[in-house]
Amino acid sequence: MKSKSEQATSLWRRCWPPAFLLASAIFVGWHFRGQSADVSHLGPLDWRYLALAALLQFSYLAINTFCWRATIGWYAGIDIGWLMSFRQLMMAALGKYFPGKVWGMIARANALSQAGVPLRQSALATINEQFLLLYASFLVCAVLWASIEPAAYSCLLAAAAVSGLLALPKLQQWVFGLRLTQRLFPENLARRADNVLPWGKILRLVVGYAAIWVISGLTVAALYHAIFAGIPTFSLLAHLIIANTIGISIGFFAVFSPGGLGVREAITGGMLSMQLGAGPAVLLCLVFRLWIVAFELLGGLTLLMRDGETTRQ
């Protein structure tokens, strides 16, 4: 017979995922209250581009899931499987709508601990994930900017981003040596060789995260053409990818704004207003935000499912 503490732990493990999903839905509904009227006047949509946007979104989720699964496997030596990796991706995505934006990562760490992954490894994986995501965003924006506006400064920035790939292990070690990182751990992470992934594995993750940024921007482009028609051009696609990437990246640092709400849309819309016009740019940003939230809430339903078995690598 289980003790009271074991029963309480078992009850907590069963109840917290649906409670987390419900609370996330409430926060999302609160943030988007009254905004449905802003998109109610949309005309007929091109279903072909909508289908393309859905396909791109599924590709985005698949690559992101793979990267997180690989990162945990490399740091903890545990294969958490596709389902658990996807569920944790949804935890991080939905948790950003809570005040403070860190609750999704805390929920993810809790789920990993139940799967046998120590807190230290899950924290290292999260820091590595955020660092490489930001570097990949810089890489994508620099290369695309140089391709549409070839000038000395843009080409120099692109060259710096590409050549910086060789220094990623050192940059990663520098991140682990930051004062904020050291406050999270009692030991000096910068001096622990096992905290820094080999260059080959880092490169694979950067390629995956760069693909995520490009696919996310192409999803915006597909939604734009579904709404406004027109013929896609490389210049327009590049501007959409750059604006979307910069808006999301800066919104990540807006701790005061749950999920970067408002910040992302203001930056992305402002950057796109020169190419699309102010009205279409604002509408596109709102539609894309609602599109992302819909996928996150649907994906969050997997929190109601049980995780599969983990295996040692």
C-alpha cells in the first residue's frame, strides 16, 4: 500500500499537466480577448497557401522536437522519445504566456526529472537551446540581409556570422561562464568540459534551429499570400523571414510581455510596413500570432497523454 506522500506525488503527476494546459488556455484567452473582431473582416483565403502554411508549421514542430530530443540525449544520455520531447516543447511554448515567461521551462524541467533527467542536465540543455536559437537567428538574418542588400557592412556581418560557427564551442563556454549562469549553479560551468557539446553536435543543432527560423518566416509568407494573394519573390520572402526572426528574438527578452505579446507584433509589423504597408503588416502579424496560438493549444492537448518509456543511450 502506498504511503500518503507517494499517493500525493502520484496525484500531482496526474493532475499538473491538465491543470497547466487549462491555465495556459485561460491566459491565452485573456490576452486575445476582443481581437477576434480584428480578423473577422478577412476576405476569401487561398486554401493552397493555407495548406502550405500548415505543412510548414508541422515541419517546424518536427525539427524543433528533434533538436530538443537530441540535446537531452547528448547531455543526459537518455532518449526521451518523440512524444515526450514534443510535449515538453508545448510546455515551453504555452508557459511563455504566464507572467515571467519561465514557467514553461520549469514545467519542462519537472517533467524531465520524472523521466530520470537530473535538474543540472535539463538546465544545461535549456541554456544551450536558447543560446543556439539566438545564434541561429543572427546567422539567418545576416545571410539573408546580405543577399538582398549586398553592401560592405551587410556582407561583413554575414561573414562574421558564418565564421562564428567555428567559435561556437568557445562562445558556448562563455555563456556558461556568465555571472547569471553561475548563480544558477554552485560550480563554475565554464570550467566543466562536459558542459560544452562537441563542435559537430553544436553545428547540427544550429543547422536545425536555422531551418526553424526560415520555416517560421516562410509560414508567415504563406499566410500573407493566402490573405493578399500576389506572386512570391525572393526579396519579399527574405524580408518576411528577417522581420519575423528579429521580432521573435527581441520579444524573447521582453520579460514584461508574456509570450512577447505586442512587442513581437510591433517590431515585425514596423519592419514590414515599408514592404507591405502599415495595414496589411499589422493584420498579417495578428493572423500569424493567432495561427501560432491555435497550433500551440492543439499541441498542448498531448499534455493529457501519458509519456512513453525513456531509454538509456
